[in-house]
Amino acid sequence: YKDFILNNPLNGIVDFSSIPAVFFNTVNIIYGLPSSNWGNGGVAGAVLLENVSNKDYNQYLEYGNTFGSFNQKTNYLKFGLNNKKIISEFKIYHQNSLNNFTFNSTNNETTEQKNAQIKNLSYMGETKLLINSNNNLSLIYFGQNLDREIPPSMFEGYTNAKQIDNNHRVFLNYTHLGNKNKLNLKSAYYNEKNNYLDSARSINSQNPCESYINQVEFKTMYEQNHNFTFNLTNSYSTSNGLNYEEKVKINRTALTGCYIFQNKGWNQLLNVRFLLNDQNITPLTFSYALSKTVNDKSIFLNFGKVFRLPSINDLYWNPGGNVELLPEQGYSSDLGLKWNIKTNNYQINFSPSIYSRWIDNWIQWQPNGNYWSALNIKEVWSRG
């Protein structure tokens, strides 16, 4: 979102079910290798969330309400103001679902799901200051309060386990537009607190995390057909969670260069990425994409080197973390065809593709004695 990754630094993932879709008006899926430009671990792809402000209104108000099965209730409110110099928007989203569906148990008895309620309260505020035609400044706040019960497994008895998340994210962006170039200065601050509670097993696991992200990005164009992008990003994350022996941190700086060439239906893209991980230089990663469009048909090819560093939990979780973990690295490629058929009454889009991906030192949590541990397993070849 806004060129910042939303993945939690502790476990390296993001829960899409907790992000309100109504907060965003554009969702793009980046397939394959170019996704590595948006952060560590973009091995298979990336999802880009955007919210482009509509400048054609003075004020707007939108309200929605949804009712569904298993006591699901969802509602949201959005409103905005625009006085030509300042654009402000505010959004709030609320979801509550008991999720008490029925299923056949291992004894072939109809059973109602227990301890599966979900509560989600999310809010977002954005203010954009149009300084002049070439400069603007925006400030965004994205907050969430999540309360999710953890249902028992098929062979588990009573449980009252739940996970409570309180997330606060602030984004600041300054943009300068030149004749054929664009400069972005961006900063973000995340304060994320995850608390896992299970009184039946006397578990109170608190997992706080703070992140500071700063970016400098410069884009320029040469003779209409050549586009260059340079991005320097530093990410610093720290946690003093109860499951670490001491306060832990990761400090990673990435320099990315991107070149795009477009001419007569040909499109070429070259990405190069250098990463400094706590003062250690990681291997160079790159990707190359080629596509050719003729009428309604296009063929595309991607290949390159991929690389993913372990998360904080992979390295430091106690028990099971492994500071000796090696990064995942390998090569990926895909080949595909896009075919669009349009008539007055219908449109058909057909896009078959094949891919192959070789990853060495794949990180996976596996049983290791009395607990699970993060380990580098052997080379993995996935294709399809």
C-alpha cells in the first residue's frame, strides 16, 4: 500500500481477511518476478492496494450495510471533503460474525462450530495538501482493532483461545513533479501489537512490533520510450515480545533500479535489486520481462533470480527460532499468452501460462524434538 509492504515483520505475512476491501478503489495483482521491487520475499507475486482520491467532488458520503449467514453483520461509512487545496477522507468499517456453522465431526455427528467469532473495527483517515501544480503532501492513518476467537481442531476439546490485534500505521508522502521526472519522499511508522490468549492452557503471548520505513524514489523518462526508476528503502523493525530471549531487531536497506522500454508493441522490463541486511550484503537479484502485443494477442516471458530473508520469528522465536537460517534463493520463470476477443455483445479474456520455480534453502517449520523449529529444507522445485 503506497509502496510500503503491510506484511508483519514478525511472521512475514499479511492476513487479507482482516483488510477492508471498501477502503481501496484499486487492487492490482503483480505476477511473478517484478513483485520483488515491493519488498523482501516477493517470490511468486504481490498485491498492490491503492486509494486514488476523486477530485471531482466537494463533499461525498457513502454508507453500506451487509447481513449474511452465521450472524454476520458488516457496515461501513465513508465521507470526504475537497476545497481544491486540501482533500480529506475518512473511512470506518465494522464487522461482527459468530461464524457458528455446522459440520460433520469425526463421529459423523452434526456439530456446531464453537469459539469462532470475529470482530473487526478498522478506520482510515487521509489528508492531501496540494501545495501547487508540482508539489503535494499527504498524510494517512490506518488503524485496526481485531478480536478473533480460535476454533478448536477436529480432535480438540474445549478451548477459549483468541487473538487480539491492535495495529496503527501512519504514512507520510511528499511528491514533486518535474517536466519528465517525479520525486517521492516517503516515511511510514507501524505499531502492531498481537496478543494470543488461552486461559485453558495458561498462555498469554504478547508480540508487539514497531517498524520505521523510509523511502526515496526517483522516476524519469528519456525520449518517450525509456523509463527509469530508482528506489532506496530502509526498513527497521524491533520487538521485545515475551517469546524472545532479548529485544530483537532487523535493519534492512534495499537499492532497486528498474528500466522499462516500450516500442511498437514490444515491452521490456529489467529490475535489479541490492539488499544490505544488518551490514551484510546479500546476493544481487534481478528479473527480466518481455512481452509482445499484436492486435488482441500478446505473449509474455519472465525470468530471474529470487531471494527471501527469514522473518524475526524464524530467527529468534523461543523455542524454535534458528539464527543459523540461510536465506531462501533460487530462480523463477514463466511463459504465457493473453488473448482478448471483443464483439458488440461480449468480451472473452483467455490467458494460459506455465511456470517453473527452483528454490534452495526453503524455510519451513518442522517438528524438532518436543517443539517445532525453523529449518532450511532441501531444494524445492514447483511448476505448473
